[in-house]
Amino acid sequence: MCDHQPPCPPIEARDREAARTVHRHPEQGWSRLCNGLVLFDDGGELLPSGLVVAPVVPYPRRPLDAGAAGAGTVVAAEALAAA
């Protein structure tokens, strides 16, 4: 049970990531929050039930007209694929 004031959001809440950090392991890329959520640096989550929530990755931005961008222009999606 959370003793913080105001109380941390429960694991079922939409804002569950707003709970206070109780253990930090930046060298390993994760932190455990007061509500039991394990939050990874890439935005992924591990819930106390064992459910894995994948990180939200925004769609790469592309020019509206790839032909108008020019022959030497690298489109964002192609740059991400090469990385």
C-alpha cells in the first residue's frame, strides 16, 4: 500500500507511470515505481502481474512527396532502418 501523500496512482490507472520511484537502476536501464510497475528507459513496462507493455514508438516522419525531396535526401524511415 502506498504511504505517499498524495497517494501514487494504482497500477490500473492510466497515469500509472506517475507513481514515485522506489528503486533506480540507471546502469541497467530500469526503475521500480511505488505501485510495482517496472519502467524501462525505452518506455517499456513490466506490470506486477507479469504483463509486458511494449514501448510506444512514434511512426517515422516522411516527406509528403518523396519525389519532391530530391535524390540526395534520406527519408527518416530509411535512416532509422540503417541505424
